Amino acid sequence: MTNYRFTFSYDGTRYHGWESKTNADTVEGRIEAVLSKMVDGDNGKTSDVCRENMSADIRDTKTPAKVDIHGAGRTDAGVHARAMVASGRLNTNRTPDEIKDYLNRYLPADICALDVTVAGDRFHARLNATGKIYEYTLYVGLEKPVFDRNYVWCVPQGSVLDVDAMKKAASYLVGKHDFRSFCGNNKMKKSTVRTIYDVEIVKEGDYVRMRFHGNGFLQNMVRILTGTLVEIGYGHMDAEHMPEIIVGMDRQLAGPTAPPHGLCLLKVEYD
């Protein structure tokens, strides 16, 4: 059993998030199903079939996946990724390039294996991650973004966001804080302390892009941060209230949770 490191990009529009779930179509579940078929075939249990049959077979199979992979995070339903890192052990004689080619042959068109390498025996995509970069995109134009609609949050037409106020509020987020006010899990028992290294907000034409760089993020944290910053941009909240929201450690103090489809995981960092 060799430990591998994978990097995937995916369009999360039609999936119930990254993490495998019973009776739900997820990105991780799709990948595990393809790898399981590959390993079974390598051990003489099944033979390769055409792409169309493979996809149908994977959807309908009731057999638990024989391959388990572990992602660097758990993106929500509708969230996308340009470079999600995962790790898992495989019993195969295929080279990393052959594994990558097999994945891209049988995975659906909205999931792509970007890289497959042999990892150290103790490497774990989530436990060894030291940082993540997420980007949230807003659309503030007057015309419908027909071709970007699955990847941006369209704020009400004609709305004016005070980007400078949003930047000022974001500056209070930088550093090590208890971000319980921005956690979507009210029953969170583990530490909610995280470190945000930088928040960059840039307006590019009809788009406002917010990039969050930190050592880790809580459930829905980036989406709640985004919703709060948008409320500040509207003038519904004051930028100077951000420190009070942080120290208050109360989800009710923060803004709404932004829709998932505007969020994308850009990068996972490792030492």
C-alpha cells in the first residue's frame, strides 16, 4: 500500500460538497469510486469499461468504496476548488502518471486530477496542511453574468458597495483570534481560534474579489466573513464594529452566510 498525494480541481455546482456521504453525490465519493474500480481491476477483479458505463456503474453501485482518500478540507455543497489536495493509500503497480490518466479518463468532466505523486508514508492532506487560500467573488454589475452565474454572488442590481469600508473592516480580521462569531456550527467543541494572514479585496470592473489567506478556516467561516463584509459595504454595519463582533464570540453578531457558489479554494499550503 503506497501513500499518494493528489491535487484536484472541480466545479462543485452539482455536488453535495467534497466529503463522501451516504446517498449523496459528492466530489470525494466520485474520486473514491473511480480509484476503487482501478484497484479492483489491477487485482484482476474487474475489467475496464467505457466512460459512459463506468459513470453509470459508479452512481449505482452499492458496494462500499475500497479506497478512502482524505481531503485537505471539506468544501460545502456548491463550493468550487482549483487545487484541492487529498491523500490516500492504493494497492497498485501503476505509476503516478498512469493513475492520473485513469482518473481523468473516468471522472466526470467537472472533476480533474491535476497531479498525482508518491507521498511520504506519514503524509496526510488535512493534518499536514499549514495554510489555505480561498477566494470569494461578487458581481456588482447591472447585466446578468450569464456565463459566470454559477461562480459569483450577484448582489442586487444597482447596489453600491463601499469597498474602502470593507477593506478597513477586513484589516481587523488579520491576526490570531477566536473566530467563533464566524462559525456555522453552533455546537463546535473544538478550538475556534485561527490565524488569518491576509485579506485582500479588489474591485475589477463589475467584480469584487475577496481573497482570504489563513492557517485554517471553520465551518462556513469564509462565507460568514464575506456576508459580514458585504453588510459593511452596504452600510448596514460599521467597519469599526468588527473588533466587537470578534470578541463577542456570538454568531448572531456577524452578518449572513454568503451563498456557496461564489467561493473557490485556490490553494492548500504545506511546509
